[in-house]
Amino acid sequence: MKSKLLHISTIGCQMNVYDANQIAGVLAPLGYTGADTIESADMVIVNTCTIREKAEQKAFSFLGRLAKIKSANPSLIVAVGGCVAQQEGKAILKRMPHVDLVFGTHAIFRLPEMVRRIESSRCRIVDVGMSDTIECDSPVAGPLADGQVSAFVTIMRGCDNYCTYCVVPHVRGREASRHPDRIIEEIRMRVDQGVREVTLLGQNVNSYGSKEGLCTFAELLGRVNAIEALGRIRFTTSHPKDLCEELIGTFGRLEKLCHHIHLPVQSGDNEILKRMNRRYTRQAYLEKVDQLRQVCPDIAITSDFIVGFPGETDRQFQATLDLIETVRYDGLFAFMFSDRPQAPAAAFGGKIDQALKKERLQALLDLQGRITKEKHEALVGQVRQILVEGPSRGLDGAGTGIAATQIRWNGRSSSNHIIHFAVPDGLLKHKELLTGTFADIMIEGTHAHSLWGRLIPEATGAIPEKGETTVAA
């Protein structure tokens, strides 16, 4: 079979990163392998996101630039997938004459047949059909990047919560869970490929299995925890209303479950939460935070916030700032509200001026920046174990005590802190074998979004594989 080159451009969330890997996997039997550049590709797929207006604009901007490349190479297949494709459908073909294929969020496993048709007849296709069930649940593990030690595994798709600001239920469909056996099978495949950490993905992982009568999410975590040679488990995203005692308890009893939870709250005001249809109160959220910290005192908690929701008053925004000060998050993602097609809040009155939204966003980020700095500084002098992910990028060593001649590496702690460190000359016989091992780091300093420290060689080790240790001092 003649080899063909495929370039996938992923815009947006972790779900899209996982979907892009699946796309590469389902197209591999057709002879498609990764292209180094867009210009060298036989097919370019833009995997899009429409959760926020900026991501949608970025997708269309990128598609516009592809018109020139398609003009120079008429045989190039240009495809659009993901949430923008699901939302816009045929309109994309009208807006972008150089696009050959538009496929929705449920159409990934139908891609091979569509691509065959385009290759043979150069037709234009739109497939945005959706289903309330997962039609194909076979694990498809696409290629890993060189040295990749962490991987995403989707355990469910869609959402049933219908938050008023969110378009997800409309573009990804109703909530549906994968069978646990297929999830375990996929994770084992990844572990066999060298993955040491998995992140389980879903719009609301806390409700996994409830509609289908499968095991609970806590029980699924227990099964994943039992997989040999897997070192760590993460998951995202958790909806606070479904964070139950059973799940909270897993942070105290599953040794591979990382001490970090992403728990989006969106607002600190009860009236705004009600208008968002979040179905919990500020007090209920704080009670969940207290329970998590009782079970796992060192747990890191991160969150999402939306500023400038329609009708948000100064008092209500101050309630959000007060919540951040009360919880003292380890980090957060914050966004200005933007109208999304099909989301009910797009029709709400009381829209907030753009300048005021920017002002509130900056105030929120400044507050969290101070808290993060204080929490980072409190870690100096402590030892944290990291899973080494590879060489650091974008760290010049200034102020870290790391010499420019030393090889700089990074990894994440159980609490999801990025930690940089240097490997002194002569410490390791085979430096490339450091990736994928666990290393203890003495924290010596901080950056705005990361930490740096010193490797403790005698405590550095790897998950044993075939009776061998992969780090040689």
C-alpha cells in the first residue's frame, strides 16, 4: 500500500487531542502516516472546538490559510472535524469551497469510508449524524509521540447537564459511557507502548456508567489502579454536583490516583450558579472541598471560572473573588463569557460590557497569581516525586542555578505541578533513559507557572519492566 501523509491540526480541549489520536489510528489502515509539514501532506484535518468564540475563530482562520495551499496542490484533501464541524455542517462547504469533508463528533469511525470515496471520486461529503449510544467501542490507539509517557483515554462522551452557557450537549450529544472492559483494554495497550500515566476524560466523569448501569466511576478507578506497570491515574472533568463520598474516598485509598482534582465552579455567587444551571450552591461546593482535604490533605484543587455572565453585578463578582480566596486554588482557568450558538444564555439579557469583562478577568487572574505564588513559595525546601516527561522547553535557566551546559528536564508531580531540574554531567550513563521514570526533586525555586529544583539521584527510579531498572547512576 502506498504511504500517504496526514497532518492533523488540533484546536481546543483535551478531548480533541484524544480524538486526533483516534483519527490517526482509524486512517492508518488506509496508508496514512504523519506529515512533518502541512505543505507535504496529502490530507489535512482541522479538529476544531467551539466551546469558546476564540477557538471557533481560530479554526476558521486556519482553514482560510489552507485555501492557498490547496490551490497549489489541488489533490490535497482538506477535512474539518470536531465541534465546529458538528455545529456548522454544510455551511462550512459553502463558506470554504476548498474544504472536501466535514465530519462531526460522532463520525470518527466512519472516516475511512468517507476518505475512500473522496479519494476515488473527489466528491464533497458532510457527515454530522449523531447517536445516543456509542456505536463503536473498539480501542483505537493511534501513534504516540517519541518519548510520550502520558496519554488520554476517553471513558464517555457527551453531556446531560445543559449548563446555560455551554454548547457541548448540542455538538457532542447526550452522555454515553464506554464499557469498562474496553477502557481497560485500551489502557493496557497504551501501557504496553510505554505509557506510565493515563488521564481519563469525560465531560462529567463523576456520572460515568450511571445511565447504562455499568460500574461506578470509583469502581472503574479501582480497576485501572490494578493495572501493572501503570504508575499514575488522573481524570477530568468533575462536575461538583456528582462528586460523591465514594469517589472522594478514592483519593485516600488508591495509591496510583494523583493528588489533584479539577473541580470547575464557574462562579462564587448562588444566583449566578442557578442561572448557569449548575445545580449546586456555593456552600455545597465548599463542603465538597472540605471533604476532599479531609481525605487527602495535600490534594491540589484547580478550577474553571467564567466572568461577565449576563447580569453579573459587582457584588456577585466579588463573591467569586471571595470564593477563590477561601478555597485558595492551586491554579485555575478563567474566561470571559461569550455567546455560543444554541446555548440558552446567548438569549439572556443584561450582557456585560466587554471592557468590564476584561477588567474583572484581570482582577481574578491577579488574585489567583498571588495565591499561586504563595503556594509555590511554600513548597521550596520540600521533596516532590515527578514522572519525568522529557527535556524542558522555554526555560533559559536564569535564576535557577541550572547551568546553560546542563541538560534540563521536566515532569509533573502528583499534584500536577510542573517541575524543572537539571541532570549534572556524568550522573546518568544514558540520559535518554530518564524519560518515563520517577524522580525525587528537592524544590529550590519558583516560576510563575512552574517550579524548579535539584534531582536526588539515590531516590530516582523507574517502574520495573522485565526485571530491569531503566536509570543507571
